[in-house]
Amino acid sequence: MPTDYNYFEETRLGKPYDLALLRRMAPLARPHRRLLAWSVARVLLITLFDIDLPLLTKCADDRFIVPGRQETGAIPTAETAAGRRLGVDLSDPAAAAAAGRYPDLLQAEGAQASIAFEDLPKVAAGDLERLRRGDLAGLAWLTLAFVLMSLAGFALNFAQALVMEFMGQRIMHDLRMRLFSHIQNLALEFFTRNPVGRLVTRLTSDVQNMYELFTSFVSFLFKDLLLLIGIAAVMLALNWKLALVTFAVIPAVAAASIVFARRARDIFRILRVQVAEINSRFSETIGGMRVIQLFRREEANYRRFEALNHENYLAGMRQIRVLAVFMPLVEVLAVVAVALIIWYGGERVLDQTLSLGALVAFTAYIRMFFRPLRDLAEKYNILQNAMSSAERIFLVMDTTTMLPQPAVTAGGGPAIEAIDSVSFDRVDFAYVPGERVLKSVSFELRRGETLAVVGPTGAGKSTLVNLIPRLYDPTAGSVRINGCDLRTLPSGVFRDKMALVMQDPFLFSGSLRRNIFETDPGTEPGRVEAIIAAANLQALAARLPQGLDTPLGEGGALVSSGERQLISIARAFARNPQLILFDEATSYIDSQTEQLIQQALSRLMRHRTALVVAHRLSTVRHADRILVMNRGRIIESGSHPELMALKGFYYRLHQLHPNGS
Ligand code: ADP
């Protein structure tokens, strides 16, 4: 099994059922505790009804169908064995008339008469029915009770399933929302460490597994466990000796379950890891489709996926083999239990220490007893999955790589009306501990200024830009706005006042309009058109079949990278920010689009403060000041003529790339 996919998170996870985990799950069900309490009451009733049904058949057998037998546990005597008689109520005229026809068989005692069981075959069928009218009426009542209880059981079961399902759905809904909002607030660094596929699994199948835990496993614990205890109690009460003989199979069931649990646990875990790997590999394939197709890696990628899928298949087959042994094994043990009842119980019926009804009830009970045991394997699977899902969900929930937000004070914290200055004070930054990408960077950007940052690829320019909206926190030093450290300000306060136009802006799958304006295009008449015009997007809007309302496809697949920048500029216009952060695209953009971008950008920057990562001379020339970066440090700064006169790094960059850095 490959272990080098960075999935140690899944493989490392230990104990399948951890009490601490259960304790953490409890609060999820807490909002539904009243419903749960009702469920307990309902389950108690359902169990009572279920257990009563075989008792009713026993009653039908012993009281009305084959009455007069010894009750359970009584010691038979020769006299009682020979003297079993059927009572006849003579106050019923039809019964009295029938009795009159067999004076030598019936013994009358006042309003009651009786007839020996062995004489019953001598009575004609019609007369027998008249003599046994009382039994027939009793049977009818019992049948009615049986049907009514079954119906009530059905209604209760239905209500119970509905309520459990409702609770499961609510819990799943709440959990998913909690997880979503937690993930949404995590620092960006978290997302560079966790593949998308894995997070998708957290939010989908892991949450689904928890739901199944509530609907299937909890109801098993509640209902089936109660039923097992109830049945055992009734069996012991009916005939404790026969009950104990029957229970002789339980150690075998327990042994089978333990062996099964051990084997299943490993296989389930392997399967889970593999499913996570498959998800991850697949989402990586989708994300990297361009590279895969361009570099013709389809075959190699296919082989890798095939190997992964094959391992998953093998583990699946191993799981089936274990399951396929367990279920029939329990079935066989159930049959052994029935055989024991017939063998031992049958003998007791013959020697009159057990009624036939009790024997029938016992076989019914043992069937009921084994039904939940047979499903144990499935329930165990659910428990395993749910526990490891819970563990992984809590692992994400416990991740606190959120950028710490300052506690909001009563006055709402320091207010920022306008961004007067942005300053870096000896800022160090490392994505990976120890590998500094920014080294003691200090500069100040004042209101209304345009600052350009230039330097070779990897110098740390984009990183520097990302620190201004506090996408990351510096490792050392501080980033300040109006002299306030960003860490002391709620991020909404400054993010609202700035717009970041990234190199390759991300587009959502919604319409062009939604991508620019989110949900609020503003109420000013002509605002939308003005922004589209300012961002030079008229041509794109005219080209798209439904104009601004054309869905852009996932990741904005319909638009070119130049157009993406224009859309991103329009986004910035829509926010009307005070500070523009612009990361110029390094990729080749045709000169016409390039001109459109430059034009839109200069419109956007007019009367605004701007920091631009510049690659093109035209952009750099317009800047008030230029910072030259190399290997994480600012090595030169000044205006274009100053830097050219310096004949240093900047000058050499220009000699090399007269049209861009
Ligand atoms: P520039 O914009 O000047 O090309 P960047 O700021 O993008 O440079 O990158 C500076 C360094 O930081 C590079 O060595 C790059 O590999 C590294 N880097 C950038 N982003 C990340 C990240 N998310 N995780 C780890 N390293 C990163």
C-alpha cells in the first residue's frame, strides 16, 4: 500500500471508538434532547409491543387452542396428566344442547361441564365447535389484540424512523454549516497544506457517516439492545432452564463477533484511506488537467489511478469476504439455537413441564433475538466509519490556523476612515518555518502615492502584496496601516478599503455580473455600465451570449487571462477602494489587451493610493517611487530616473529587458 501520498493523517488515526470522541459528539445531539427523550419513550413502547406478540401466540395456544395443559414449570403428576379436561359453559344454550347429545362423555357440575381431551375426537365437528364457543371467542379477541398491537407498533416504528431521520438530517445540516464556516475562516496557509479532495471528503462523506451514526447506530443501541435484553428476560421468565440451554450459543456468537471485529477494523481502515486517496488523486487530476493533457501524462496518470483503484478493489473484496462469512455464520448459530429449543424444549413438552405455546414462543423469540445480531456487522461498519469520520472532522475543527482577530472592544476598536499610510517595519516572512521569503522589509506608502515593486521572479513581490490585506501575518516585524499594527485591527476594517487585483484572479462559476458585483450591484443608475466601461469590459460583455448574465463556467473557463485581469479590475472598481494592490500578470498578454488593462488600471489608480508589482516599463515609469527587490530584500528604491542614474540592479534589469523586468 502506498504511504507516501501525504495521507498519514488518515493512516495514523488510531482507536476506532474513543470515549473522548463520543463525548465530543454529544453536543451535536444536545439541541434535540427533548426529541431524544420522546424517542426513548417510544422505543420502550415498541419493544414492549414486539416482545408481547409471541406472548399473545403463546396465550392463544395454551388458553384456547390446546387448553388444559400444564403451565410451565409445574411438576406433572400421573393424575393431572391423565385428567386433562376441557371445560364447557352450559349457560350457553347451544353448548348445553350439544352437551346433551353426549351424556356419557360429559360430566356436569352445575352450570359447568367438562370433557376429557382424549374423548374430543368422538364429538362431531359441528358439536365440537358449539362446545368450544368460549375458546373461539377468546381466540377472536386475541387476534384482534394481536392486529391492534401490530398496527400500533407499525405507527410507533414509523414515527420513530421519521424522528431519527429528522434528527440525523438536522445534525448533519448543523455539522456541515459549522465545518464550512470554520474552514472558510482558516488562514490561507491551511489550504496550501490540505488537498482540496481531502477537505471535500470532510464536508461530504465524513458528514454523511456521522449522519448514519445517528440514524442507524444510535437507533440500534436504543432499540435493538433494549429488545435483546427484553427477550432474554422474557425467555428466562417463561422457562429459565430452556432459556439457559438456548443461550449456550451466545458465547459462540460473541467469539465470532470478536474475530470479525478485529479483522474488519483493519480492512475498514485501509478502505477509508484508499477512498480518501482516490478522492484526492481525482481532484488533483481535474485541477491539473491542462498539464496532464499538454504533457501527455494521461497514460501514466491512468496507470497510477488504476493501481490505486485496484488496491481499493482488493480491500473491498477482503471486506466482502469477512462480511460474507459473518452473516451466514450468525444465521447458522440462530438455527442451532432453534434446534436446541426443539430438542430440549420438545422433550419438556412431552414430559409436560413446558406448554406447546411456550415452545412456539421460544422459537419466535430466538428469531427476534438473532435479527439484530445478524445486522451487527453492518452496524459495526457504520460505527467504525463514523468514528474515524468524527475524528477527522474534529481534527479540522481543532485546527486553529485562523489569523487571530483582536477582541472587539466596546467602542468597536480603532476606526479607520481613510488609509493614510501603509508601512512595513522590518518585516520577515516565511511560508515554511526557517525559509525566509521576506527579509527585514521596511518601506512606507503614503496616501495618493503610487509605488511600484520590481524584481526577478521569486524575489517575494507577491508575498509582500499578500501581507497588506493580512492574508498572512509576518513572522517578525509588523505591517501597519495609519500606524496601527494590522493584528490589532479587525480585518474587515481595512480589507473593505482595499482591492487586490491578482496575477491570475479566480473567477467563480456564476455570471459575469456576479463575479464583479457579488450580490449587490448598487442602486445608482448607470453604475454597472460605468464600471464595465471603465474596466474596458464592453467588448467581452457584448461577445458573451447573455451579456453580463452569462455563466462563466467553473473557474471562469470561458475567459482569457487578460480578460480575467479586466474582470478583476472591474471588481476593484465595484468596491471603490482607497488602496489598490495590483499584481501585474507576468504571462504574455497580447498588446491590444495589454493596452486595455493599462488603460483600465490607470483609470482605477487615478486619485487612489496604489502598490503595483510591475513587470512592464510603462507601469514602472508612472510610479512615484520604485522598490527593487531581490531574494526577499529591498535593495534599491527611488524614482525611475534616480534608479537609472544609480546604475545598479534596476539599471541592469532594464538593460536586460528594456520592455519589462
Ligand atoms: P514573486 O512574486 O517575486 O515572484 P513570490 O512572493 O511569489 O515571488 O514568492 C517568493 C518565494 O516564496 C518563492 O520562492 C516561492 O517559491 C515561495 N512561495 C510563494 N508562495 C508560497 C506558498 N504558498 N507556500 C510556500 N512557498 C511559497
